[in-house]
Amino acid sequence: MLETLLPFILTSFAIELTPGPNMGYLAVLSLDRGRIAGFAAAAGVALGLLVLGLVAGLGFGALISETRWLYEALRWGGVAYLVWLGWDSYRDAQKPLEPEDVQKNLAGYFGRGLASNLLNPKAAVFYIAVMPNFVSGTAPATPQLLSLTLVYVAVATIIHLGIVLLASTLQPVLSSDRIRSRAGIVFGVTLVLIAIWLAVTTHRTWSVSPLQ
């Protein structure tokens, strides 16, 4: 496994640096609410990645990949959730920003980060289609998959925290209610566009029965 660890880390970095739902949401949230809110959401995303990895490692990932209605439910659930986040970001930006709100809503930001990742089919596909390629056939697969999951979560979290730090440096620019209100339109549209991108890039052609 050690000989595949470096290639796996490099692959994980490459995949996580590709724009996606997690990156978009964390950037928008950190721009709007600052780094504390972004850190809370990043922690939720990390937990979501860990849960998906554990589920895939136990064999449930293949079930999702091979069952049309389960995969489509996950896919469209993720798209709908991003659209809702876009609307919520726009609506929230129309209200004056109160500093104490961020501290009160940390659990909410954590929960949104968790939900956005649990409903992210691209993360599930990574565990199902990419990670098994780095598993050695000379050792039990499940311990290797769980170890690689921890490595992937660590890599993803480092990148997500970097995104939060970079995006939050621009947060003071939005201190004006008028600028923040206009930025809310941009934030909302951005998340909706990411939802459309997710729907397009996760589309699959099924050759099995529609009942599966």
C-alpha cells in the first residue's frame, strides 16, 4: 500500500482542486459570513466525506452505483440542495449582517456542509470508481479502503481550509449592506450554476432495467 500512497495523495489533490459543490459552497459562505462560518462548514464537509468513505468501504457504495433509483435520488437530491442553498444565500444577503449571528449559527453551517457532501454524488463516485484502483490485491481490501479514506479526507480538508482562508480575506469588502445585497445575487447564481454543472457531469446512461 505504501507504494501507492503518494500517487493516491497526488490524485486526491488533483480531484479536490477541480471546482465542485464543496469548493463553491465554502467559498460563497466564507465570502459572505467569514472564516469562522467557513471552518464550521468545512468540518461538516469533512464528516460527510468520512461517512461516505466508510459506507463505500463497507460495500454500500457499489449498491448505490448499481441501483438506478438510489443513484438518481442522491444525484437530484444534491442538485436540489444546491439550488436551495443558492436561494438561501441570496435571501440571507438581503438582510443586514449581524456579527453575533455567525456564532449562533455554527451548528447550522456545520450541518449544511455535512448535508451538501452527503448529497454529493461526485464524492460517492470517487470512492466507488477511483479509490479501488489504489488497493493492493495482496492485503484485505476493507482496511486499505478505510485507510485511504482517512488520507483523502485529510487532503480534502486541507484544501477546503485553504479555500475558506482565501475567500474570507475578501469578506470585509462586503461590510456595506448595499454591496452585500448585490453580492448575494452573484452568490445565489453561482450556486445554481454549480447545481446545473453537477446535474450535467453526474448524468449516467443506464443499460439496466428502469426498475433497478
